[in-house]
Amino acid sequence: MVKICCIGAGYVGGPTMAVIAFKCPTVEVAVVDISVPRITAWNSDKLPIYEPGLDEVVKKCRGKNLFFSNETEKHVAAADVVFVSVNTPTKTSGLGAGKAADLTYWESAARMIADVSKSSKIVVEKSTVPVKTAEAIEKILTHNSKGIKFQVLSNPEFLSEGTAITDLFNPDRVLIGGREETPGGLKAIQTLKDVYAHWVPHERIICTNLWSAELSKLAANAFLAQRISSVNSISALCEATGANVSQVSSAVGKDSRIGQKFLNASVGFGGSCFQKDILNLVYICECNGLPEVANYWRQVIKINDYQKSRFVNRIVSSMFNTVSGKKIGILGFSFKKDTGDTRETPAIDVCRGLLSDKAQLIIYDPQVPEAQMIKDLSTPKFDWDQPSQNIHIAEDAVKQSVKVVHDAYEAAKDAHAICILTEWDEFKSLDYQKIYNNMPKPAYMFDGRNVADVAKLRQIGFIVYSIGKPLDPWLKDMPSIA
Ligand SMILES: NC(=O)C1=CN([C@@H]2O[C@H](COP(=O)(O)OP(=O)(O)OC[C@H]3O[C@@H](n4cnc5c(N)ncnc54)[C@H](O)[C@@H]3O)[C@@H](O)[C@H]2O)C=CC1
Ligand SMILES: O=C(O)[C@H]1O[C@H](OP(=O)(O)OP(=O)(O)OC[C@H]2O[C@@H](n3ccc(=O)[nH]c3=O)[C@H](O)[C@@H]2O)[C@H](O)[C@@H](O)[C@@H]1O
């Protein structure tokens, strides 16, 4: 029986390993983490992350061929294949701060693998890492190995949060990079291929050299984020000209070379990876003497910041240039629907922008706990990480100006305006007439996700701003400057 151990029981390690265990009953999978609360949660009825379909998969395998444990060293020592799926955030200080990936967690995991191993192992990069990281990992492993042989593979993960289980069950591709030029490398690639071959069609398992696999992951995220910044940049032009961004993106996407997916204009992309991975790409380009390429990708983040600032400015300017003391109902806080994850959610920047203009916020999100929202809104951000207008707000001040509620109607009650910041399905079918009746007039709707039916809301009486849609006469008279 092949034994797999995965270091890091997070959004990637947990679901990925659960699916491997589910699809490969003959493989034993241990997921280990330094965090005791995280492992306790994985072993409980309330898993540490919300992901549709995950509970069922975990319940079917846990205790059979899927184990969650804090006994990191024991499980690593026993494994044939060790996945490393630890976090790789942006460096916050020192060389490359604000751009380079912080590989501290990765390096400590690699050193631990070298320390505890008594048999040969395949070490798999599951985390997203800078291109050439495998070379550094090989050096750490071989210099500390006491004669044990290691093969390093790159097997980046392409799942999206909210659809992780369906993505893992039916991936567009599985990418395995390894030392194709050596027999040991080829054997390691084959071992990992055999694991995925339990359920992924042969033609979707792509094998490349290490550097192509590492770089493909960064490039894929950069391309995806670039599509969103492209459509968001066009949304600003739509508002200025009377074009409708949904019609434009639909017409553009009908071209089979472009395609319809990932062309939804929004208040901006969030999530733990797009910004971090593009910053990392920018840094790698700079280090390789390619400033023009670095600047090209940096612009994707700049447009994203612009889009968030533009949204806040639009709200403030339409409400007579001040939201001071006004109640604003915030619908949605997570970075996308079907997840409770708030990492880099645009809601943080929008809410902080409004708080800095002294608004009172009433926030509702079906999955994000109150403590997480307060923490997110009061944790200082880094210079590279915030649109220009946001300032730091202390926790006490946040608590005084923010109320978290458990229902969309409660968030909208007595509010001067409502902002939709996450596209949760339930926001599409709210009784907006009822909401309107309970708001002071003029009642505003700022839809950052294009989920509301603009015509219907205008008919009810709302002043509506929906990203990239033709503007209300009211908004035209109150131009916002980003
Ligand atoms: N979140 C996502 O949807 C995706 C993330 N990725 C990449 O996967 C990697 C992991 O991301 P997430 O799972 O979101 O991060 P996460 O923060 O949810 O999980 C990482 C886990 O690693 C643990 N950890 C850190 N150092 C450790 C060590 N030395 N020993 C044992 N455990 C350790 C942490 O306690 C944490 O639970 C990142 O590189 C990310 O870029 C890739 C694709 C999708
Ligand atoms: O490396 C990663 O972490 C992952 O990053 C993204 O996945 P994720 O961030 O979970 O979610 P996405 O669906 O990509 O959405 C990211 C952000 O873009 C926004 N978005 C997405 C699509 C769109 O058309 N418009 C738009 O604004 C979403 O609302 C969200 O805030 C990629 O889609 C995954 O392939 C990748 O594995």
C-alpha cells in the first residue's frame, strides 16, 4: 500500500488529500499540521473549512485510509510520498518584501523531512512556489539526507475554493513536473501519475520538467486574474459611455478564442492567491532582468486596486459626498460565494474605505464569523496591499462602527444604502420591495457583483449602481473620481 503524507491541512491539503483517499482506497493518506485546532476540527463534525461536498468525502474515508494528525514527524517518516502544502504568503519584510514569496514554512518542512526520513521519498511541491524552488528544496534535502535518496516533483494545484471537490473530481489537467532527464525522476513521475490515474483520464495528466510545472501555476493564476482586470477596466469605460459590461463581455466571450468564462466584472478579485502569485511573478521577472514584463503583470494588480477604490468613491460621491454616520448594509464578506474564506476579499478594502469616511456598517455573510470580520477590518495592511484611500482603523473603532447580523433583511433595515460584495445565490432572490420599504429615501443599491436585477430595482425606486452598467441619471450628476 502506497503511503502518502501531506504537510499542511489547509484549503488545499485537506480537500486534495480527502479526494485522493476517496478515489484510491488502496492508498493510505495522513494529513499533518502544526496547528492543533485545525487538526482537531478536521477530526470533528465541523470541518475547519466550508466547501460544498467536502463533508461527505471526509466522512467516507476518515479513520479508514484518511487520517488527520499533529504527529507530523511520525507520518512523514512512514510515508513513501510527502506532499508539502504549506502556506507561501508574500514576504512582509527584508529582501523582496511586498513581492517575493515567503518560503519559511516550506524550508522548515523540507528540513524536517530530511531530518526524520529513514527511507527514500518522493517530495511533492503542492504549494504554489517561485520557479526554481525545487532546486532549493533538492539542495536542502540532499545536504541533510544522510545518504537517503529524495526525488522532488512539482504538482501544483488548480482547484478553486467553493468548487474544490468538483474541481478535484474532474480536473482540467493534473500537472506533474520532475527530473525527466533521470531514471529516478521518471520513476517518481510515474508513481505520482499512478495515484491520479485512479480517476483522472490519462490524457489529462501532463508531465513536464520541474521549471515548466512551477511556472505554469504562476502563469495560470496571472492569466486568470488578468482576464478579470481586463473586464474590470472595460467596466469603467462602460460606465463612462453607456455600454453595458455584461453585454460587452458576452459578445467578446462568444469568440471561441476568448471564451465566456472568467469575464464577470466585479468589485475586484480577492482570494489568497491571485495577488500573491502575481507579486511573486513580478519579483521573479525583476530578478531575471525583465522590468517590462514585471510592469505588465503589476498592472493587473493596479487595476484591481483601482476597481475597489472606484467602487468606494462611487458610493460616497452618490450619497452627497459623505457617508458619515450613515448606515450601510453590506451583503457578503467572503471573497467569493460558497466559501467562508476572507483572505484578500475586496470586502475588506471596501468596508475600510467606507469606515474611513465614518460610515456605520451592518454586515451579513452566511459563512464568515463575526470575529473574522472584525479581525480582518482592524488588522493593519501592508503598503502594497491596500488601495490608496484606506487607512488603518483600530479594533475598538471597528467594533463601534460595525455590527454583524445573521440575516440580509436585518443588514438592510434602516440602511441608507446596501452594497453587495459577494455573489451569494441568496442575494438574487431577496424580497427587494420589502427591503426598500424599510430603508430611508433615497434608497441606494451598490451592486459590486452584478447579481441584482437592475431594471426591477429601479422600478421599485432604488437608485442603483451596478458595476459596468449604464448609470442612473442620479449617479451621472455625481461623478466620482478614483
Ligand atoms: N487556497 C487555494 O484555493 C489554493 C492554494 N494554493 C496554494 O497552496 C498552498 C497552501 O494554501 P492553503 O491551503 O490555502 O493555505 P492554508 O494557510 O489554508 O494552509 C496551510 C497550512 O500549512 C500549515 N503549516 C505551515 N507550516 C507547517 C509546517 N512546517 N508543518 C506542518 N504544517 C504547516 C499551516 O498551519 C496551515 O494549516 C499555498 O502555496 C497556496 O498558494 C494552490 C491552489 C489553490
Ligand atoms: O491558486 C489558487 O489559489 C487558485 O486561485 C483561483 O481560485 P480561487 O481564488 O479559489 O477562486 P476564483 O474562482 O478564481 O476567484 C478569485 C476571485 O476572482 C473573482 N472573479 C472571478 C471570476 C470572474 O469572472 N470575476 C471575478 O471577479 C472572484 O469573485 C474571486 O474574488 C484559481 O481560479 C484557481 O485555479 C487556483 O488554483
